[in-house]
Amino acid sequence: MIPGLLLYAVLVMPPVAAWLEGSMVGHMLVQIPLLALAGSLVAHGASGGRGAVFAGFNTGGVPGLLVALFAAAAWMLPRMLDAALRSALMEAAKFITVPLLVGAPLALSWPLLPPVARGFVWANLISHAAVLGWLYSVAPNRLCTRYLLDQQATLGTTLLIVAMALLLGWGWFAIVGAPLKLRANP
Amino acid sequence: MKLRAALAMIAVVAAGLATLAAVTDGFRAATSEAAWRLAVAEWPRPLPDATLIDQSGRTLRLWLSALRGRPVLVEFFYTSCPAICGLLASQFQAGFERLIAQPEGLEVLLLSVSFDPERDTVTELADYAARLGADGRIWRVARVNDPIELRGLLDAFGVVVLPDGAGGFVHNAAIYLVDAQGRLARVYDPDAAERAIAELGG
């Protein structure tokens, strides 16, 4: 819980926010995921790591997972990134909704999700990162009016690398198995 | 227990779809440029006035006097632009050819506005206009002297100009229709000058 709060405190500092938002990669692949991580860490701490909060409404973790997916989808829209840069209100909305509606529900739902659902999430995450990465690296038009085309291409390449890394990590996990630490503590 | 979760799931899906619909104008616009085009087409909006200097050094008050009562197609550019402005210029050339070939009656004007007042002096604009064949009557090439007015104009048209770090600019390129009442009425793709003129009856 404390690390989550500390991470959030660092992310909201105006120089840090401005620095991360200065590039498309920093905004989309660093700031937003770290905000979600901060929310996850706090929720994980608050629930004792068992996803007990809202458990009655979150059978199998699916409703919570859907909250996170919808909220994440909204913040992946190019116009939402533009809006956050243009308007202080949207910027505040990002800093509130990403931890609260992406990170926290994910942390509370993940322990409840059946393995098939976890596999589904990973597979979709990897394929989406790859498809988006390809789109961003070849799109001739700028999708965000506030970022340059080369930043968009860099984001595309980075997404492709992330997709590849996740795929390799996941494959390793599937073939070789979980690290000992995780295995000992299911 | 199960029922509660099922209801929660339905509520989440409904709220999620409603949210996505709200932030994409009903799944029609995922980028801010698309959203802007939709908003302008649905609600034409008044524009701030500004004082322009054209390629002959003449002063014109936008929308109030010189251009009033006639639809104007507007583009924003800078003369040293290596990329997209060339496309816009050739589009305006094609549009201009089409307009001067029209019989009397269709009074559509073309206006190219520079957003680089430092380099685009009147002399520079005159050269540029001569190269393209802009006649200064149907097609004017102009600059804005007052940086605050230029800023206001760019904001009103939804043009975002970012320095590219190499002395140039990156900007969203489009062709803007200002209607006879002086309102921003449509935003067209940068290659749609002829379509815009056709839609105005030419």
C-alpha cells in the first residue's frame, strides 16, 4: 500500500507529469501504466491481497476485470491523450480514474480470475499491443494532434517490442513454469 | 451471490459502453481531429476577428469587411514548409483554376494564412503567391501581424502548430470552410479542395 501511495505521489508531481507527457511513449506506456500500478498496489494492500473487497459483486473477478478493460480502453483513445494535455479537468480525471478504475479493479479481480480468463487477458494484451504497435508505426497521419509523427512511430516500435517481450515471457512461463517464489506461494 | 455478480456485470458493460460512446461521440471519433470535424459540421461556430496583411500589402479585417457575404476556403501554412503545405497549395491551385473557370455568380474565395509571421514577410508572401499564381482577388495569401490575434485565429480553427525542432513546424493540415455569415462551417481533408468547391455549387 505504501509503495503504491509513494508511486502515485511521484507521478502527480508536476515536473514528473510534464516530463512523462512530453513524449507519446512516456504518456501512454509509462505514465498511464504506472498510475494503474499505483492503484493496484494500494488496492492489493487494502484487500490483503485476496481480492476480498466487493467479492460478492465480483464472482470470478469478471465484473471487476471488465471495469478495468473499459476504463483502459477509454484512456487508450488518441483523443483522450490530447484532451488530458489540453484540459486540466481531463488531466485530473486521468489521475483519478486510471488508478481507481483500471489499477484497483485489476488487483481486486486478478486473484479471483480462473486461469483461462487470465490466459485470455494475456493473449489479448499481447495481440493488441502488437496490432496497435504496427498501426502506430505505419500510420501516415498523426493520431494525436499534440505529438509529432516520429513520436507516434516510436510508440509503435516500443509497443511491438513490449508485445514481443510479453510473448517471450509468457512462453517461458508456459514451458518452463512459474518462478520458484511464485510456485511456493500460490 | 451469483445474481449479484451477474447484475454487476450487466451494469459494468452498460456503463462501460455508455462511457466509450460518450468519449467517442457515439463511436464516431477516436481522434481529436475527427471529433473537431464532427463538432464543426454539427454546430458552425463564429470566428474571432483578426487583421490580415495580404501579398500586396493590403490590410483586411477578417470576416467583418473584406470577405463578408461570400464563402471562404481557408488553409494555414508557412512558406518554408517542406511537406504537407505543398499538398494544400496544389489543392488550392486546382481549386483556383476551377473557380476562375466558373461563369459569374459563384463567389467563393480562397485564403491562405501563414502561421510563421517571423519569416513570412509581405515580400516572401508576394513571391509565394506569384509562384502559385494566387491573384490577390479570388485567392489571397496573408499573414497576421498581431501574435495574439494569430494565436486566437489558430485556436478558433483548431490548428495546433508544434515546432519540429529543426526550424520548421508540425501542424494539422485541413481545408476550412468559412460560410457567408463568417462562421467556421466545415473542416475538409487537405486533399478535398475541389470537393469543397463542388459542394458550394461550383
